[in-house]
Amino acid sequence: MGRYAQNPAAIKALHRGYEVHRDVYIDQELYQLEMRHLFANAWVFVGHESQTPEKGDYFSTQVGDQPVIQVRHSDGEVHVLFNRCPHKGTKIVIDRAGNTGKFFRCPYHAWSFKTDGCLLAIPLKKGYENTGFENSDSAKGMRAVGAVKNYRGFIFCRLAETGISFEEFFGGSLSSIDNMVDRSPAGRLEVAGPPLRYLHHCNWKMLVENQTDTCHPMVAHESSAGTAVKLWKELDMPEGTPLPPAMEIIAPFTSPYEFFEKMGIRTWPNGHGHTGVHHSIHSNYSEIPGYMDKMVESYGEEKAKAILGENRHNTVYFPNIMIKGPIQQLRVFIPLAADRTIVESYIYRLVDGPEELTARTAMYNRMINAPTSIVGHDDLEMYERAQEGLHVNGLEWVNIQRLYEPGEDFSHEAVENGTTERQMRNQFDAWVKFMTCDMDGVQEAAE
Amino acid sequence: MTISKDQLIDFIYDEVRMLDEGRYDEWLALWLKDGHYWMPLDYKQTDPFSVTSLMYEDLFMLKLRVERLNGARTFSQKPKSRCHHVIQRPFVDAMDEAAGTYVTTTFMHYVETRLDEQTLLALTARHELALVDGALRIANKRVDILNCDAAFRNIQLLP
Ligand code: FES
Ligand SMILES: [Fe+2]
């Protein structure tokens, strides 16, 4: 047995306010416990409903290390089922997406299931008569996750049967999803194409932390954004020439510290938070003709202005996604091992919105987050150097102390200086909470 | 002036050699001003704009890529990546003598390496070439990756 299983005290000791122990990034036992506890107790992103628009449409993915299927049932609701045949374990679907019609059929012995998972039929069923089969778990069909919520098109699930409600888990942080969806004049988003998929040899939490790390862009991205600004200057365009879209996207990465300090960071309970309370790198994109008019038509002038006036930068939904409301992007950090993470970067189109905005978002996605990106590389390089560097013995703590205040309380919303590392501390506060809340003895320990 | 099939084929061989040898200034000079380098994300993708691609870059972006590779503070290029192409004899798909435009398709294996890692990609490159002022130039280049839907490690150079 390892050091951390059923040992809430040892897990709590890994986060000392302004620092965390390296084991949270490099220890494979902790990775397994994260999958067992954190990813079961938290609400985790699955997919978008537009990936399964018709009855029988399915999409396969994973929640933590658990293979799942998002499927549109015959009643029109989206269900989330574990991707495992209740007979002998065969994955029911193996392709990423498709349509299964009215039922799933296992390719091994042809057990079939309704699209809500219920067992439909077994060939040669009489072989199970008088065997007590009806009392087995297998007779229940494909197992569903503990709970599913479709929030404005985004499908989340909680693997655990019981636990925190969706509303309590996300609380005020849902305002970022609201803003992203409200930017569609129809109040709806649709997924635009497949996601970028980028394999990182580092712990998933390094990626999540980096989403609100505002002191790295001007350093790590100098080579791309700084070079872009320099090249643009050398072209010596006449004063007032509008920046091409690519420059609009990349130039703000070189903004000075002051810009990031003033943008602000907001944190919410349970590990959620966002950068760009007052402004962000997305604030100064040029207007798309006709878009504002459509928005005013849908929402009225005041509300339309309020929606488009909000320019949040990155919103972290703990544990493992980030969204960019102003450009309708979502990135999911899928943990494969302590030192392996797949990043999938999705974009969405605004239903009834201008296609130019989708084009800008697609450009952002490929320029910044592709395996071929000139920006994403420099982030990956830093994570992977850290993943290796953390093995140095005798120096076992990672510092997250910038603008730390002793006795910080994460149980309420707070807005602070945009360079604080409070959001990283907030994540670890939630990490301890959802790692330990269903461990033996945690109740007593809490007293 | 007319261009022979052999000249088109030699052009493709010369281009990959420039890339493998890191002669990027010469490579950039091959491009027409409004050309695009497109690497789709999806198999048989037809739209470079409203869904994501791996690359869809104009000459400004390609220059930026090359400058960045040479930059002093490009941390992810310390040490630098190296690449290597093995190409089949290009197919000449179209030759329009009057317009001076040509299309070739080339199957290739592309290897990129840095530190202890090495990636192999199977590629199909489609070149649109044009004869301008007596020289062949790249009007557009599309590179399809056989396993485009896989999760990739870094692709830092130009396949
Ligand atoms: S494993 Fe699925 S029917 Fe036997
Ligand atoms: Fe970054």
C-alpha cells in the first residue's frame, strides 16, 4: 500500500498555503488517487451537446481515466455511460463519434442496450435461466455515471453517485459560460470541427495552473509574440494601418507586467477562477460589421453592450478545463498519467453570429494551441522542464506565493491584482477537498 | 519559356533539401507574396477558415516562424530541432503552359528530432507552382498528415 491511499492527513499536508509538495505532480499513486477521488467527486466536462445533435448520436471520450460515451437518447436527452460492456468489459464504441441508431450492440457476443444503457437483449438468453443472472450487476446493462448536467449546451458529469450538486460546485463561475453562449445572437453555440490534440509529457495540473499564470507570457512568449511585433515594425506600414488578424491575436502576449496586474483575477469557491476581470488580451479585437446590430436585435442595446463589454481572458473550471468566452474556445486537459496529459482544444461557432468570428477563433486556436504552434511550444517546454526538474531531491516544494496572504479563505468570491497566484492556491484548496471528501476517517479529521 | 516535367520534379526535391538543411531564407524566397502554407487538421478537410487547421499561414507568419527559430530567446529551440524528408518522385498533376501554373503531389516521410525524441510523419504534399519572371515559385502548399487526428507531440519545423 502506498503513502497516500486512505490517508487524508498526508494529502492535506501536501498543500501548505503558499507552496505544494512536488508529489502532486510526479507521484503516480497520487495520480491514481486523483482519478479515484477527485475526478469522481468533482463535476467534470464531457463534451458539447452539438457533438451529438440527433438521437443515437454518440461521442466517446474520457472523464479522468474512465472511458465514457456521451449519447443522445430516444427522449432527446444527453446521457453519459461508461464505455464498457457489462458482460466481459469490451468497449462498446471505439470510434470517436457516430450514430448507433436505437441501441448499442456489443461486437463481442451481441448483447444490446438502449441508448440510456438499459439491457435490451442477449442472444440465447435461456442459458442464463435459473442462474441468478438477474441479480448480477451485468443484468443492469451499461453503467451510467452518477449524475449529468447539460448547462447551456455544455455536458458535465459527476462520476460519483452522491456528492456536491452542479449548482453548488460551480456557483458564480457559470457566468463565464453564460457570457460565452450569450455572445451568440441565438444564445447557442455549435462545435466547429474536431479539436486539436497535443500530447504533453507533464502533469495535467501544470497546464491548468498556467491558465492564470500572468507573469509568463512576456517571458516565455517573447520569441513568438516579441518577434511578431518586431517583424511588423520592420514592414514600416503607414501610421494607423490596422493590424492584420494574426497580429491582433499574437501581439498582446508581449504586454507589460502592468497590463496583467491591472487586468485582475477573480476566484470562486471549489477551485474556479479567471483572469481578465477588467480587460484582457482579447479586449482590442476589431469589430465585425453587423454583429453588434444582431446582438442589439436579440438582447436590446444595454444587455448587448454588457455581454460584449465583458472580456474575460481564461476561466478555469476546476478540475480540468479552461474556456475563453470572448473567442468561444474550450481546452480540456485530459490526465493520462502523472507525467502524461493530452490537451484537446475545441472551438465553437456562434449560432446566427458572423462567420468572421469563427475564422478568428480558428486562427487563434491554430496559432496558439496547435502542436505546430509557435506559442504553445514554449509553454510545453516549460512544463516538461519542470516535470524533470522536480525530481531534484532536497528541494521538494513548489512555490505559489505571489501576493499570498496568510489565512486566505477560498469559500467566497474574491477579486485581486491580476498577477496574484491566488487562483493556483484556490485550485489546491479544492484539490485537497475533493481528494479527501470520500476517504475513510475524513469526517473525524475535519472536526 | 517552358517548364519541363523534370524541372518541376527537381524543384520539389530542391525545396525539401532547403528545409532539411535549414536554408530558410532561400526557402522563403521561393514563395509568392500571397501564398498560403496549409496543414489541415482533419482528413480531407476542405475549409481552412471556419474549422481549426494545424497551420494556415501567409508569408508574414512563415517569416515569423523562421525568425523565431533563429531567435536568441526561443527556449523550446535550445537545442534546435532537425528534420529529414524522404520523398517519392513527385506526380505532376497539372501543367498549364499558357498560364504558367503547375500542380504536383508528393508522398513523403518526414522525420523531426530534438533531444531524445524523434517523430515520423507520413505526408502528402500538394504544391501549386507558378512561373514568374522565368522562375518557378510556390503559389500554395498543402500538407496532409496521414494520422492527422492523432494526438501529436511537437511539430516545430516545416514539413
Ligand atoms: S463482451 Fe460484450 S457481449 Fe460479451
Ligand atoms: Fe503561455
